[in-house]
Amino acid sequence: MEGSYEDDDDEEEGEEEDEHGDTLCGICGGNYTQDEFWICCDVCERWYHGKCVKITPAKADSIKQYKCPPCCAKKGR
């Protein structure tokens, strides 16, 4: 029984990765990985690597509503 519990944990982690596995960065097109910081635009709801949009986790904490570079550019038109 104990072994099946551990297997369940592994499956849950796999499902979490699968849930986000098809998420692509709106700038570079790279796939989601858990070891990188990502931020979601509150306007278009696309996900971006923090490094691609020059946002650190610390900087993200101080942002109330994040607007990605493409959405910022649209307003200027």
C-alpha cells in the first residue's frame, strides 16, 4: 500500500507538468519549465519568461497589474 501512495504523488507531479507543458512564452516561444520564473499578462493572459520581459520575481511582487510589451505597444497605436 505504501508504494501505491508514492506512485500517486509522482502521477500528480506529472499531471501538473502536463497541465502547463503546452504553455509557451509569448516572446521566445519556449516551453514552460518549473525551474524558471514566469509572469502572466493581466490584459492578454499570455505567459512570459521573466527574463524575456525583464521582470524579476522581486519586481513582480511590486506590480499590481502586469501588462506585457505587446499589449503596451498596442495602446500607443
